[in-house]
Amino acid sequence: MDWMEMFFQGWNGIVRAVIVGTLAYMFLVVSLRVSGKRTLAKLNAFDLVITVAFGSTLASILLSKDIALAEGAAALILLILLQYGVTALSVRSKTFARAVRSEPTLLLRDGEPLHQAMRKSRVTQEELETVIRTEGRRGFEDISAVILESDGSFSVVDGSGKDRAEHAAAGT
């Protein structure tokens, strides 16, 4: 085993990585800017897959001597066009939208965990408690709702806001 080759294989690879990497990065930034904000939105699992695919494609362009910049640019354009097509179809067809993205799931309503929804979403009671603690709450009782969003994040709807609004209206 050539230990030196493990750390340095010559200047050609470094120069290629710098030049092709810079050009590929600039191409990706311009392409994403032209394609619009929705291309990198993280609204659902499909969007996450596209974002990871962009990164993987850029890494392949940078590190693989077998992939020319033009081929990599074509792959990036293809991903952007596919993302655009999927999002455009999602807006026009509810059936297609349901096929490629998940809907938010209500996990807790008015302080009561919805165990069937939690089981279906594979969320444990302990995880739900962690979400509540992260919001600075001690328990479920003052929480109106916890929703598992399409992107895998949790939204906590404060139940005490209603009480505060009632007190403010009553002048107390």
C-alpha cells in the first residue's frame, strides 16, 4: 500500500476539483435561483430527497473524474425539471399530491394524545412529551394540539392563548 498516495495523488485532481467544483457550484446556484424558491422547500419527504440528490450530484461532479461538468450540469437540470414537474402536478392534481407527499397528522388534541394517530405515525408517548418540553411546557394539559407536519417537524399549538384572549376581552 502506498501511504503517500492515500494523502496526495497529484495536483491534477486538486486543480480539477477547484475549477469544476467552482463552476458546478455557480451553475447550481444560478439554476436554483432561476427555478424559484419552491425547488429547495422542505415541505415533505419528496423535497428532502431532491435536496439530498442535489448534494449527491454536486459531490459526484466534484470528485469523480469520470463525470464531465456538462454531464453534471445536465443531471442538475434534470433534477430541477423533475422537481418543477412534480410540484406543478401536485398543484393541479390532488390525487398526485397525495401520492408524493404526506399530510400533517394531529397527534394531540386538547391535551389528550391520539394514540391511534401516534401509532400510525410511529411516535411514542415519550417523543410527544419531548416535543412538549422543547416548547417549555410541563405537560399536555395547556396544549391545544400537536401536529406532525409533512416535513417531519412538530408544531405545537398553545391552548393557553385562548384563555389569555378571554381574560383580555374581560379586562382581567
